[in-house]
Amino acid sequence: MVSTRAGSSKDGTITAFFDIGTNAIRMLLARINRNHTYTILSKQRRIFIHPWLIEYHDTATRAAYKKIHTGGPEECGCEHCHNFALARDRIYPPEAENLFAMVGIDFKKETEVVHLRMIKPGLHQYTGSFHFVGTVENARDIRCDSTSYMAVNSNFSWQFKNSQEPVHGAFHNQPLVHVEFIAKVPWLAASSEPEQGATDIGHSCDVSDYRITL
């Protein structure tokens, strides 16, 4: 923990505290009152996921996800999405689950899921997305296209960008980071697998209008 004096006023000294960890930097701005108490003025949290530098607001993100009743696959209910939901606990690697917990994402409430293709019998390729409150601070310096996904392991890759699209009203027009991923997913549904090439265009389950719990 590192602290620095940011200024002073008649009510006390304003000080910034930096908690520098292995993967994240957190800044707390507080006023040290004359009666030896303190008042928190703002919190900022940053994480570096090569090559993205991201500021995130986990409290606001958790509040938004609590208002979302269900995720994209369950809301859609098609066989592609049903299979994704069945396999969900096998899809996200520990690194992804840890990040989701840190930034406030409920990993059972994907914004969108798309079935892309069968890789081989029993294994399929999907893409999907989440949103969380925050900003990719170095977005202008990073290429963002189909070649810019970073592999977490051999089955899961992702990329981060500032959201330019409307999403669920639970986020109340806050600045959002869009997490896109590509994953290899086992076919666990009882129904027959889609044939090779049958879903090359992709089956999209966009849930920008999925249910909200107020």
C-alpha cells in the first residue's frame, strides 16, 4: 500500500492510497478529517490484462447483474443455447472466473451466445459476450478485430473493448467494457448435434431485452 498527499482543505487533508497487486491497481481517494476520522471520496480500480488496461467499477456491475433475471442461453431456450447452459461449468477457465468475480460479472448471465460450428463430433465452437461497468483506457492503441483475441488456454480466448452498443437497461447508460470470447464447448444436450456446417453463419441469441428484476 502506497499513499500520497493529493491536497488539503479547511475540512482536512485529501490523500490517495494505492494498493498495488500482481494484476491490479486500486486507488482510494479519501479526506483525512481533523477529528482523525476519514471520508472516502472515490474509488478507482484498474487491472492490466495484456494488452488491455482496464478501469472497472465492480460495485456498479454487481448491482446491475442483480437486476438481470436470467442470462442469454436460458432466455433463448434453443438447443444451441440449452447445450451451452448445460456445459457452462466446463467452459470458463479459472483465470476467466477470477476476472469475472473481480469486476462483478455474474458468469451465468451472458449477454449473448452464438453457436458457430461443430469442430468434431462432441465438440463445438461458440462465441459469446459479457458487459461490465468500466473503460478500456488504452483502447485507441489496440487493434480490435477477429485476429485480436488472446488465448487464455487452448479452449478459451477473449478480447476487451469499449461498448458502442445498447445493452440491458440495468446498466443505466454507464460506460461499459464489452468482453467477447470464443470457446470450445462439449455437446451435452440430449438432442442430436447440428451437422457440420449447418450453423456456419452462427445462431445468435442476443438478450438486450432479457428480463430484469427490479
